[in-house]
Amino acid sequence: MTNPRQNPTAGGWGHLLQKPLHALLDLIYPLRCAACAVRLTDSGDARTDFCPGCAAELVPVKLPFCDTCGEPFAGGMTAPFKCPNCAGLRFDFDFAISAWLSTGPLRQAIHRFKYQRCLHLRAALARRLHDAVADSRLVEMHAPDAAERWCVVPVPLHSRRRRERGFNQSAELARLLARATGLPFRDLLRRSRYTTAQARLDRKERLANLAGAFRPARQAVRHLQGKNVLLIDDVFTTGSTTHECAAVLKKSTHAAKVIVLTVARG
Ligand SMILES: [Zn+2]
Ligand SMILES: [Zn+2]
């Protein structure tokens, strides 16, 4: 059985705009480009969340891309393949996908969202995240009874980092994706260690930094056992964070599949 509170009517983003609070916010904060913050005047631009100049610079991930990590590959390859980055590695997630590259305006929008407390950008970024569910390998999650088998789990932040930032960016995105897809939102991973910033570390250092950093919440096994998990993060870079989360999801909560979905690929 699914919990109706966590499965509001599926289908589109219209309900987000119908809320009176959002209507009020639109009056106070008129729609602006998610990247350069220029005011959007055309309703078509408002739907795309970016001004025409920034929208033209968004880079989609196109085929062919790595079957495991989603890294795009220049060339005419058509069969599934493993990229050189993944060749010697083993990931505990099944595969990772993003519809966009983390460059230019999208990178800027993610940066504003995460580090400049532009929480309102979550809707624009969740729409870019949602673009990734069109992947043919996710066809099962669009079945009418998918909410019984699939759920959406964010990569957790340590409570101290969440207090510093004011919110967990992955949880904000995951909650909106859950609403748009009608799948249950399960914020059931915990980050038990306050790790140093990952940005300057290479993959080996990242893995050492993250070892034992994640654990399941108390209700995790009950809700995640045997389920297919969409694991949500903002950007996929080396895959070490999502690999560690996937290891916990599979080994401790016995999730069936873990598929990493991110707004962008670094
Ligand atoms: Zn712009
Ligand atoms: Zn790869």
C-alpha cells in the first residue's frame, strides 16, 4: 500500500503554480532567469526557467554515453559501453544518469541554489532533474503501480552542514521529483560523519573521506527493502558519494536497484 500523503496526484508541475503562496511569490519575486537572474518577460522563457541567452548555452547529455556513469562520449558508438573512467571501477549503484552537463548557466543556477540560498530555484532545477527520467531504462517507473515498487531517496547532508546551508539541496529536489512522478519520497539515509569538502579531492581520497559516512534511518529497511530506489543528488562528479549511499541502500536496507539521478553531470 502506498501512503496517499506522500503520493499526491501524479502528473506535471501545474499544482506547484496553483498554490496561493507561489502566486504571491510571483508578485513579489517576478520570474527571473535561474542563472543570470534577468527578468523573464516571455511566458515561453518562464516555462524554460532560463532567459533565451542562457537557455541556448545549456548542454544536454546526448547518446552515446557511458552505460554506468552517464559520461558522454564523442563518437559514433551505438552499443552500450563502459567509459575509461568506469572501466576499472565497481559502483554499487546500477547506473547513473543526468540529462544535462554541469556547465555554464546550469552550473551557475546550481551554485546559486546551493551556496547563495536561492531556495526558489529548486523548482527550475527539479525540472532539469525530471528530464532524466525519460531514459529508456526507466520505463518501469512510469507503470501505473510503480509507486509500490519505486521510491525517491535523497543523498543526505550532515545535520551540521544542513544548518549551515539552511536546507539539503538533494532533499528539496527529490521531494519535487517525487511529486511530479507520483513516487514516494523517502528521506531515509543519514550522514553520520561531518566530512571535509570533497571538491578538491581525487576519487581515491574521496572514497577514503566518505568511508562509513552514511547509515540508514530507523524506518529504512521497512520502506526500502526490495524497492527500486532513485537516488537523488544535484551533480554527479566522480560517483563516490552516490556509490557509498548505494552500498548502504543495497547492503543495509536491501534495496533491489539503485539508480542515480542528478540535475547535471560534472
Ligand atoms: Zn539568463
Ligand atoms: Zn563511465
